[in-house]
Amino acid sequence: MKKIHFVMIIMLMIFSKLLFAQATDLFFSEYIEGSSNNKALEIFNGTGTEVELSDYIIRHSTNGGGWKDTHYTFPAGATISDGDVWVIANENSNFIILNQADETLSSASLDYFAAFNGDDARGLFKIVNKEEILIDVIGIPDEDPGSGWEVAGVSDATKNHTLIRKSSIASGNADWSLSAGTNELDSEWEVHDEDYFSDLGNHTFDFGEDTTPPTISNAIALSTTSFQITYSEEVSVGTAEDIGNYAIDNGLQILSATLQANEKTVEFETSTQTENLLYTVTVNNIQDLAGNPIEDNSTISFAGFEEQTFDQIADIQANQELYEGQTVTVLGIVTIGVNQIQTGMTNAYMQDESGKGINIFDFDELPDIVRGSLIELTGTVTQYEETTEITDFTYTVIATDQEVPIIPMTINEMQDYETWEGTFISISGSLTEEPYYAGGGFNLNIIDEEGYETTVRVWDTTGIDVSNLTTGIPITAHGIVDSYNDDSQVIPGYQEDVIIDLTIPVIVYIENIPENPFVDDEITITTKIIDYDGTIDSTRLSYRFEYETELIDTTLTDIGNYEYTAVIPAVETLTDEEANYVIYVWAVDDEGNEITDTKLITVTKHRPIVSNFILLNTPEPNDTLNVQMNIIDDDGSVVDQNLLYTLDFSDQVFEANLFKNEADSTLFYGFIPGQSSGVTVNIGVFAKDDSSLTTYEMDLGTYTYPVLSHTAILKVPAKPFNPYSGESIRIRFNSQDKDRAILRIYSAEGKLVFTPKNEFFNYFPDPENPPSDPYNWYYEWNGKNKYGKLLPLGLYICYLETIETGTGKKKSAKAPIVIGAPLK
């Protein structure tokens, strides 16, 4: 790959003398003691070289009790590069903290190392000749300050605050009193409000006052009446927009100066430039954010704007057949850069002023093809499957840190793939299901307010974290429009491209153990509560029986991973056979937003309990099926029992005798009459105790009679199903082992709409670990076609074709399926 550097721009670089400084050793650079479990420690390396962490540990104390025997040891092989940090966080911290953490610990780990409060000290030790030397400390290990220590004149600053080491500090301090100081001037720390996380993950280190002045990186003409200058760092708006700080030759006048959003680029309005005439700008008095002025009379040159005709990406995409194989030159901004969608090569996207984007591909990894770069690129238009791309290209990086163009649109609009292919867009919708993993990444299926659906495809290579997204969460996704199975989808490239549109907390679930409690059971409630834009400040669980009016409040305990738990004590008796608890979960976030949810839990008196169900044999077709189970009544005896079963999950229930074992009164066994090949027996039980309380339980186990010859068995429930309300239908199919099965769905007119299965039966993939019901083969159909779209109401035909391995003989079967909806 040949890369052209600034062919059409004359660029002069002004280098200033850089002042390099080094810290003497590692030190604490940030301390977070926030709300709830927002706890983090940051260690900084400014030594000028990579540091291996095996020679360092962190000790901790609680409430002035001195250093504990347990301590934090860095992971084996861990290092910190020069200028980088290591962040240790509580695993239940806010997302912002977790995204920066190098290691997370549960609250209870290492004797509550990551669950500190304002009165708990932390010390960084270096091991030299097997001796532990304290090199930095936060707090005093054998002193209990009450709620927290004072820092920089702020009372209790180590509680409900974030502490950041000043950029001028070059080493740790084993004397906490000197480190904490008495006011803002003599303290080594800056004190920030509770839950301030913005600086975590990096540390500004100047080793004294910032003395490095800004320099000019580049300059370029944008039009015949405008140009821009980009500085090496952020500059102050007052000096950057003062046109008196700029002089330009060859009679060109500067009319205005505007600092751009990145605070490094200034755009100028000028009088009319002469094409390709060299203009030199002299710059004075520009200051960075620390007040350092640029070197006097710094200069940069650029060529007067040359009207150029670039190929428009919109034209290329609209006329792909015409452009294929042709050489084009485009000018645009990189929307997704190298190593995001694919690593080890360049599979990136750019977008131009026409509002359309295109894929750029090269087998080499081109590290400066990064998001926000303005590039001029010349290459060949090619077509790879459904993707139009530019290959065999040369390119020029004209500017960096440019605003990424985003086209907002609806899900319905983006389905026009031919129009929007490769374009960087923004869509919004709510998740219809949990994110699920498939072939190298996660699928986020979303639906918008108009009812249109699409998939946001998150490749592993992007590093985007979707672990805390769940059904119903509203998101805005930025990404390029791609195609999969003739359907448009959106591919984001960076964490910032997936935005959770929630300002209130979410109660993800409420679960109880045991699931079916008896009157004398304690009930453990577990709930998951997430605040996507902050933290949970307080929680509460309340409960009552339905027939009661007074609520009982209890504490929800934070157990990590956004989960909270509480125990409802057992009750002594019930007036009826059963009663319903009403459970209320309540939470408030750090912005005062409240959320509540409820759940009903049925509590019953003791009735017969069925357990330890097993199949005693694996009969061939028409042979008797033998089963065994335990039935126990804790407060009496079982006086009546029957074996229940259905065939192929029909609604009709058959009965058979259950016999009590003479040696063990809790052990019962029964016999189910033999069935033909492919029939699935679903087994249950009925039992009554001496208090006339009954247990009726199905789905104890299933057994499908083996299919030993080439056939085509197809079974579909003879009733409509409504996929528009989330229903699905189970299609059961069989033939002998190793036969090939092709399952197809046709419309009533005979048009193929979906092929759910095209595979070989393999009933025993691992003979040493056979499945519990190997011949129970089925497909759960959700009423969607091959494009993932719900089919209209109506009649459909399910068609099974089986092909015998070795002979090629075919057999078939078919059955109707009705997609229906209830009458209103």
C-alpha cells in the first residue's frame, strides 16, 4: 500500500522544545468513594518506563484497626505502561467506572478491600528485598476519623467524594497529613463532588506547572473564502478567536475566527483566495488551557483553495454498475475506522458531503484510518457480495478530529438498503428481547414507536459492552447500514455508538426461592435493579398477603452485580389452603427518580411433594415404559395416587396405576402402555394426602419412542397460533438416525416463505453422554419468514421431506398451520 502524505497541501510543522518529566515511582492518582457501591482506586505510572506490578501490593484497614493481614495483589503478569493507570473497582459500580476498570472485585473479596468507606485507609507498598515499603497512602490505618478525613480543607472529604491527585505531584506520600493538606493550596489533592467519574482511567501529569506551549499541527484551505488551523492541544477560546493574533500575507484578509468543538481547530473566514497561491499565517499570543503561549511568530502555510471535482459517494452508490471497475477520487470523513469491524486489515467506512457512505477495504492494516479523519482517497470501485467498496486505494489524511456526520432516520427509512448502504446513521428503538450471541457478535433486535423492527449488529472486535442491556430498554444506535439475508441492519463501531435512552432506573426482574413456597418456608427474594445513567441511592422491599392492608417493610441487601436480596420469614399457618403474597420492590436513583414493581407469590399448605422421577427403561416401539418417583407428604401420608401421561403433548390426559414400594412407602412405580415410533409421552402425577390436599404435576419427564426405519413423521398442533402476541408453534418431526430432514413452510398459494431445518438427524452426537430424550426432535416456529418478518394471518403448509442416507430414497409428510388472532 502506497500512502500519499499531504500532496495537495503544503504543511510546515513548528516544533517546540518539549519538557519531559518523570515520577519517582507509582502513586495513587484517584480515589472514588461514591454512592452505593461506586468505589475505585487508580494508580498512576509516570516513571518514564513500563512498570511490572509483581513488586507492589495494596493494604487496607477498616475503622482505624490497622493494616489487615489480607491485601490486594495485582494479577500475574500485570504491567502499567508509562503514562497509564491501573484501576481497581467494586464490581457493582456505575457503568462509567466499570468501563475504565482493569480489575473488579466483589464487595466481600479480600476482606472487603473494594467496599471501603470514608474512614478506611489504603496504602500502596513496594516490595524491596522482601521488605514492604509504604510509598503512598490515603488515610491513616490506625486512626478512626469518624465519617472521613479532611482533605484540602473539606470535611469528610474521603467520604462521598472523589479525590484526584494534582497534576503537579510527582510521587506518593507516606505522610497522609502532608498529602491531605489543610487547604486547596497546600493539599496534593483536588476534592470533587460525590459520583464524579469523568477523569477516571487517565491522569494528567505535568510534574509541576504545565509549561509545554501549543504548536501548530496543520493548515488547509476549506473553500475560496475559508481555511482552518489545527493546534497540537486544546487552546483557549478567547485567544483562538481573536483575529488580531493572526497575520497573513499576499493580501488575504482574515474576517473572523471560530474555535471548533474539539477546541483544537480554528476555522477562519477570509477574503477571496487565489487558487494554489501559497499563503503564510503568522500566529502569536495563542494560549493553551494552562495559559502557555505559543512560540512568538509561529508560522504555517497553506495553498489557496483549488476547485476540485470529487466523485460523490451518493452517485457511486446509486450507479454501482456504471462505476464498477472505475477509478474514483472521493473526499470524506472516516465514520468507522480500522480494527473496529475487522482486525488485521482495513475494513472501514467513510462519508462525504453528499450524505452517503461507502466501505473502504485493504488487506493491510492502515493505522491512521481512524474515526474523524478527513481523507482524500483514490481507488477502484468493486462489488463484494452485497457491499460496494473502494479497493486498491491511495489516500491523504487532510485533517483529524473532524465531526462525524450522522444521518438521523427511522427504522422504516433505513430498510432501503440500496439507498443507504454504508451510510452512518442514527436510529432509535427498544429491545424486543435479550441481546443474543451469534457468529462473532451480539444481535440487538429493536422496535420503534411505529412498529418497525431491525437488528443492531455488535461485532466482538468493537469491544462494545452490551451485558446490561435487557428487553424493553430504549436505545439510540449510531452505525453504518449493512445487509444480512436481504434485510438492512445497523453496525456500530464504538461504545459511544450505543446510547441507552433511560433516565430512570429499571427493575429487571424479581425472583423468589423456593419458587412454590409452603407455609413454613422462608422466602428469599432476589431482584436486579439498574440505573443506566447513574446509581441507585436507596431500595426497599414491602410485602403483605392479598387479604391484608398493612405493608411490612424490610431491607434489600446489595449482593453485587446490580442484585439485591431480602428474606420474608415463614408464617405459622394459613386460614385457607393457599394465599398470595404481594411483593413490592421500590428504588430511587441519585437523581431522585423512583421506580416500583410488584409480584405475586402463592404460599400453600403442605401437600404431596414429587421428586426423583426417573425412567427405568428405554423401550422400543410398542413396548411398555416403566417409571419411578418419590412422593412424600411432610405432615401426613399419601392416600391416593395416579400416573398421568399425554401423547405428543395433546390436551387429552391418560391415567395409569402407580404402585407403592413395600420396602419404602415414599417410592412409587408405574407402567405406561407401549406406543408407536416417534410418539412422545409426557409424564405427570396426581397425589392426594390425608388432609385431602392434592398435587397435580405434569412435565416430570418425556420419552419419545425411537424411529428405527426411514419414514417421515410430522406432527403439528391442530390449533391456530398468534405470533403477533408472542406465541410460537412446536413442529415435531422424525425419521431414522442419519437421515436428512428438510422442513419447509409454504403459503396457501404454494410459495416458499421459510426453511426452518435442512439437516441430518443425529440422535446420539456423543454416545457416552446420550441426551435424555434423543428422539424428541422439534422446531419452535415464531411465525416469521426468512427475513425475520412476521407473516400475515392465514393458512400455511408445513412440508417435511426426509432423505435416506446411502440410498437417497425420499419420503414426505405435510400438515396445515394457521396463523390467527382472537376476534375482538
